[in-house]
Amino acid sequence: MINLVVTNPNVMTYKLKSLIYFLGLLLAIMLYYTTDTDSNSMEQQTQEQIADNDIKPIDRKLDFK
């Protein structure tokens, strides 16, 4: 169990720094995975659009005069 009663201020500083470090690390991991999945989904959508354009040719009428 974590002892929340601190008599030494240096111990409190250590615990506070450890908590901030842990939260920062957790935030960095979350940001890494959210940006990674966003870029993957954007890349996948782009590839699907390219594939759709390859499958469906554009019908254009060419008027030669």
C-alpha cells in the first residue's frame, strides 16, 4: 500500500516528480498511438480512392472538329 503521509519534504518531491514523469510518459504513448492510427487511416483512404479511380474509368466525350 502506498504511504500518503509524508514527513520528509524530499520524499514528497520525489513522489511528485515520479507521478509527473509517469503521467508524461503515459501521455506520450497515447499521443503516439493516436497519431499513428490517424495517419494509417488517412493513408488507407487515399489508397482506396486511388484504387476506385483505377477501377472506374472517367467517361469523357472527345469532340474533334
